[in-house]
Amino acid sequence: MTQMEVAYRYSNAPTEAEMRALDGMREVYGVRRVRFDEAKRIVRVEYDASRFKEPVMLALLRRAGINVGEKIASA
């Protein structure tokens, strides 16, 4: 298992429906954690890189309705 973290800026605070969709994202095997920094408008996703690549995480966030902008960092 290779743990990775990716962070993106987002434009609008998640709505209740989007937060419910993110709860479903947390159920995806290989997604470890989704965290928001509301003050900086950054969402961070920890995931198993042996199962997914970073574009898949981006697609899952967008599918949940998060208006994702620029990529901040990978670790």
C-alpha cells in the first residue's frame, strides 16, 4: 500500500448534498480521508496510490459536486 495525499483549492463551500456525496466517496476502498480547510478553501484527500491515480481522486471530488480548482500539493 502506497499512501498519497493530494490537495486542491475549491471555490464554494460544500453544500449539505455535496457533503453527503463526499461521505459516499469515503466508502470507496482506497480512499483513506477527505479533509477541508475552510479558511484556506483547500480540500485534501489521502488515498492508496497502488489502487488509484491522482486524476481518479479529482474525478471523485468533481462527481461529488465540489468545484475543484488548482492542485496544491501531493505528498
